[in-house]
Amino acid sequence: MRRALVRPVGPVAKEAADPAMAAQKAAFLALPESKRKAAQDALVWLGSYNGVADGDLGKRTRDAIVAFQASIKASANGALSVAELQALLAAAQKARDAVGFRQRRQDRRALAQVPQFRWQLYT
């Protein structure tokens, strides 16, 4: 019986061929999901990342991290240290404050006052 060789194609093949990317991804995925999404959101606020804050490390996220590291004159290795992550989150908060962006908690009582509509099917 012959066995077929299976080789990854597309983005998976590129990441497997790049050991630096694999190491950066492993370091990023070691962070809690909330921190990963917060880091991506912060990169969006700083204008370095244009994508979904999904908590995964792809090429755009890595490139945005490298750009941020270069902007703060840190080693642009694509893996965020604890200090770099804190600096990233602080810089994003500063950007939010500069435009007056505030997150509001939704009041459950306000939602209870919204009229509820019922739909009926008339036959």
C-alpha cells in the first residue's frame, strides 16, 4: 500500500516554514484570550492593525506588533513582553482619551423599559 504525502498549503505552509512566526504565535497564544484581543484592539486604536480582534496571531497582527515595538524603540522581534503589552495598552487608552471615547455599561433597567413587540401570524 502506498501512502500519500500530505503537505500543508497556503497560510499554514508559510507559518510552518517560518520558525520565527511559529515562536511568536506560541508566545502570543500563551496570553489569556482577553489580553490577546485587548492587544489587537489597542493596535487598531494606534493605527497599526486593520483587522478583527479575534485573539489569533496572523501576519497582520505580527506586523502591527513589530511596528509598535519599533515605535517605542524596543527589540522588534514580534513577541510582546509584559512591559511592552502594558505600554501598548496604555498608549491605546491615551488615544481613546484623546478623542473622548468612553465605554458605558448598559443599564439593565433601561433595557427593561424598552417596549416588547409580539408578532402574530394571522391566517
